[in-house]
Amino acid sequence: MSNKRLIVALDYSDREDVKALLSQLNPNRCMVKVGLQLYLSQRESILEMISNAGFDIFLDLKLHDIPNTVSKALSEIEKFNVFMTTIHLQGGKEMIEAALSSVQSTKIIGVTLLTSLNDSHIRSLYGSVFSDQFARLISLANDTKIDGLVCSANELNLLHEYRGTKVVPGIRNKALNDDQQRTMTSSEAYNLGADYIVVGRPITQSENIEGAIKEYEY
């Protein structure tokens, strides 16, 4: 596991915005997350730029497709300096195993349930309660050699026995009116066993980036 436990989400589409933020970050203190918006707008060139700036990359594309397609996509991702990348656990065991067979150095992190979902969403989508659906996905993860999980901090208390890496988005030290439903402060998440936390707007939209970084570091 990297000793850089803070991952700053680059929630941009413009290359110059990314460059400006990276100039205010220290690659020895944090990793950065490239999500779908930034990747689609800049393609592979953004991975090269970030890597050349010395940052480890968490590529969060949440792949979910047939095993062969996911395997081929990960073979392409493996060509870049990507420390971790994500797939949906709901793709099933064969998809997970195909993903793992396609990489050597990139860690595969399984997405459990999106932090934008709450219990009423889960009942509507799956006809079960949140805890039951989450437990099914954890059982599936434990049945494979996947490197870790993405989950909200509120599920960390259900993962005391889980040995893999735990990546936690939706971290908010102050309340924001946004699309994150299941949030927690950074200190609470670390204390509950988060290996990495992902923070976007509270840092990237701060008027004091350095101060915000200190607030969310372990």
C-alpha cells in the first residue's frame, strides 16, 4: 500500500485546469484521481501528463462489461502509470477474474455500491435492503483475489474482517449540498479503517488548497 493515503479527485475536463491544480499539489503527499469526465475529454494524454508530473494515478472508470471486453480494456490501462483502477463488482466473478488476469502492476479495486445511492434506491433497484446487497458484493469480492474495494465510510464498520485495500470516497469534513448521500469526515474514515480517502470539491474548490490538503491528510 502506498503511504500517500489522500487521493485528490481531478473533477475537471480542461487540461489547463488540471495543470493549475497539480502545481499546487505535492506528489509525495497525495495521489490524484482521474474520473470518466476528465478521461473522456483528454484521453490517454492526461495520464501521461500526470505521470510525468510525478503523481500516482487512481483511474476511476468503473468498468462493467462482459469479461473479454473488460480484460482488453485493462490491458490498455496497464500500459500507463496507473496505480489503481476500478471495476464494478456487479459484473460478476468471471468479469473480476478476467480483469485480474489482464494486469501485473495495476491494482484492481471493486466498486460496491455508489455513494450517491441510499437505502430507498437499493430497494427500488434490487428489491433488497442496503446491508443485504452490500453483503452479497463483499462475499463475491472475498471469493476472488481482487486487490480492494471502494465503499462509503458508512460501510467500513462492516469490513473489519476484510483484508484487502479499502478506498473511501464521499469524504466531507464540512457539509455540502451535493450528490453524495453517504458521507463522513476524514478522521472518522481513517479511524474506521480506510486505507485511502478520495476528496474532490472540498480541496479543488478551496480558496486555500494547502490548508485543505492538511485538513484531509492522515
